[in-house]
Amino acid sequence: MADSDTQWPDDYHRLTSNDYLLAFGQVALVYNLLEGAMRDIFIIIAPLPREFAEDFAHRLNNRDLIDLLSALIQKNETDVTVREALEHCLACYDTCTENRNILLHVEVDVRAESMFHKRASKNARRRVKFEVSVKDMREIAEQMGHTFSYAMSLDSFLSARRAQRFNSLSTRSGIAAPIPRALSTLPEKPPKPRKLTPYQPPEDRKDDPPPPRSSGA
């Protein structure tokens, strides 16, 4: 039976609209790609044999990966421009990870599509409310996609730079070396993703401060 011939999920199990389910699924799938790209960056910059770095990266949780990458970048990356690019990528990934972790553990409020509840990480009896519209969910997915593209471009840059350095060392030692890929320029930095924050009722929100008054000059 074709997908168009049936309704899925059925009404009994439906928690939200198809548009929302699609956006939520896109967030999950794109984040998985982003996670893989960041582990590839770790494998390139870690001062470890490649096979060991691959196994080690596979065992790291996301928090440990972020912290370890940050330390490696600070200690080993001597090119300031490259270090800033990597730190920006890591900051974007950190926000994407926080957003994904929130969404992964939320419970849907079936009475209001855009409302979610999540148990506080340090207090199981306290529930934190989030309001995330379909538009917001799509924006989160798009921001993850931009971060993934940026990470992949950085991966290509770092791989080419490493190949170029290996080629230079091999040439000086008299060993025939493979021709490296052309060393491309660093990719343009994407805007930092927006971080999900707990919902505040309108009456609890602080009004934005008024703009500074003109001096009349």
C-alpha cells in the first residue's frame, strides 16, 4: 500500500501535525550528520594514530567531545585564523547539541502543538516548559544544516592542510609523496544558532529597554 493510501500515525497515536513531525525528524537526522562531521574534525586534529582516534571519538559522548576538542584547539592550533574558525564551529555545535538534547527529552502538550515540557536535569519533580512553533523547529533544523555544511568545509580544509604538510615533509626526506588536494580558503562563518530557552508567560517577560534618546545634535 502506498504512503498516500493510509494515515500515519493513526489518530489514536498522533501527538502533533505532520508538519511538526517532519520538522522534528529533520532536526534529528541533520544533527546526526553534524555529529559525524565533528567527530571527523576530532580525528584530524587529535595527535593520535587515525585508527585509535576513530575508536576513541566513537566512545566519547557529545559533552566530552566538545570539551576535548576545545582543549586541543587551544593547545595545538597555532594559526589564529584557523583557531577562530574552529572555535566558532565548536560554539555552533555546542548550541545545536543543547537544542537537540532538549528536544530529545521533551514531552508534547497534546492540547497545544507548540508547547513542550521537559523534566529539569537536576530536579525530576520540576518541569520546564518550552514553546517551539513549527517555524521555530524548521529554523533549528536549518541552523543545524548550516553548521553541518560549515563543519564539512572545515574538515576539507584541515584534511588538505594536513596532506600538504605531509607532502612537504616527505619531499624533504626524499620520499615520493602523493600530491595533496589544493588547499582551499577557510569557509565563511555561519551565524550562531539560536539557543532554546524556557517559556516565559507574557506577563513575566521583561520589556526591551527603550532606545537611547537623541542628544539633538
